[in-house]
Amino acid sequence: MKHLLIVFHSKTGNTQHLAEAVIRGANATEAGAVVVRALRAAEAGPADLLWADALLLGTPENFGYLSGALKDFLDRTFYEVEGKLKPLPYAMFVSAGNDGSGAVRAMQRIANGYPFIEVQEPIIVAGVPTAADLTACEALGLGMAMGTDMVIF
């Protein structure tokens, strides 16, 4: 069995809605036999990263950057998994007040320190998520689950 970890933070609820859509997609029957673990950033830790075969990260864009809670998760886990974590395929979804590019750039820089490998383009949603945004997030979750199950990444 393969494992997909979804870690996210939400304050206003927008990222929560995106995360729920990602989780729905990852748990769809077409996704295969992947075990999905979805956690808020404050609840996730090093053991969760070591458990995972793939990773989805969700964050609001705060001051053109990742949320403090998601950054805290990354800070709390980095040294604990250093040298123990196999290269981990990842993708991200961002609830943006602006264009989301700062949050994406920050995550890509952090991913270079971890052995994270970006395998799908980030989904950036400006403002309140629309039905199309939620559909795109479901597809992201499904794609990551299927890719993990089929060992594509």
C-alpha cells in the first residue's frame, strides 16, 4: 500500500475548502489503493513525512508567502527527517489574496532543502474558490493518488 500525506493550513476557510476537494479526489475510487492521511499543519510531524510516499501541501498566501503554520510544520520536521526521508513527490495548492507566486516560490526553495520533487503544477486560487477551482483541486488529489498508486513519481 502506498501513502499520500496532505498537510494544510486554513484561517478564513478558503484553503479548507480547497483541501476538502483535494481529499475527495485523493479518496475517489479511481485513485487506487492509496491510504490518504490529511492533517492540519499544526497536527502533522516528522513521523507523517516518513510515512508518506507522496505529499500535497495547502496554504493561504500570507504577506506574499506561505502561512506561518505551514512554515512551522516544515521547520519542525526538517532536521528530524534529514537523511531519513526518501525523495518525496509533492504538489501544492494555494489560496491567494494576490497572485500566489510568492508562496509557490517559497515552497520551491524549501523543497530544494528537503528531498521534495515537484511533480504537478501548483493550483493557485485567488479569492473565494469557485466550482471550477474545487474541481481542479479534486483532480489534483486524484492525480497525486493515482500517480502514487501506480508508482509514476
